[in-house]
Amino acid sequence: MKYGVRDRDLGGAVEEAIATVNKAVPLPKGYHFEWAGEYQSKQRADKRLAMIVPMTVLLIAVILYSMFKSFKWAGLILVNVALAPVGGSLALLVTHTNISVSSSVGFLALFGVSVQTGVIMLEYINQMRAGGHTVESAAIEEQSAIAPIMMTMLVATLGLLPASLSHGIGSDSQRPFAIVIVGASWSISS
């Protein structure tokens, strides 16, 4: 038996099918249904991501603290990491793309981009402060540090734009990843 999913997320569609089948088809004692295939793979991937994402954020926090020797600066950059998914989420919403393993990996990639952005800006501000500027004037002067950040975002956006717009064979796995990166890159650079 085949079951097609169109314009829906795989997990939600299969969970609805499981509920419908369990209600409509009583099984004799000792028997059970087993749902496998892509749904089972998605469940395994979701479990892995549920472990990887917190470990990644923790590792980023440890590295940032060791770099700046300050919880305040590490926390400031982690706020940037927490806000980075907003643009990717909006891009998924606007394009009517469901959250998938591919888009989740895109969000992980965003963590790296947002950390890079935060480190560049914070390092520049700290260099300005070491040169005698106040925090306020250093933050205003750091506008010249935006050029490398904008170049990074432009490269990410232009490089993944064709993948985010594709609808051909194979695009179902690459498109959500690209949409997240393009949407977030646009929002970070704005």
C-alpha cells in the first residue's frame, strides 16, 4: 500500500494516518502496525537533532567564553544565535515550506554564521575600546566592520538562491536548507 504526501509535512501526515488507522482497524491481541520508511528515518533524525542542537549551542558557548574570557560577551553573541532563526523561519513561512531535517540542518548552519557575525563585530568593538573609545563610540564606529559581514551574507545568499528557488527533481532535500540560509542571511544583513 502507498500513501502520498503533498503540500504537508511528512511527520504530521503520517501521524494523522496512524491515528486514523488505529481507530478504524482493530487488531487482534498480540498484533501491531509498524510504520517505517521515510517516517521512521525522520523520527531517527529528529532524535539526533534533539541531541545535537543543545550540544552545539553548549560547545559554541564554551568556545566563546574561552575566546573572550567573559560570560557577558559570550552571552551577547548567544543572543545573536538565538535571533538568527527568525529570518529562516519567516522564509519558510512565506514560501509555505514545512520544517524538515534539511531545514533543521540549515538552522544549525545559521548558528555558525551568526556566531561569525557576532565575533567579528564584538572583536572590532573591543579593539576600538582598547584604543580609548567608549563603548558607545566603539559601537557607532564598528559600522566599518559591517563590510565583511555583508560580503559573507551576499555570498551565502547568491550561492544558495538557485537552490532555494528550484522545484525540480531532488529539490525537496536541498530547497528547505537553502531557503533557511537565504532568508536568514537576508534578515541578518538588513
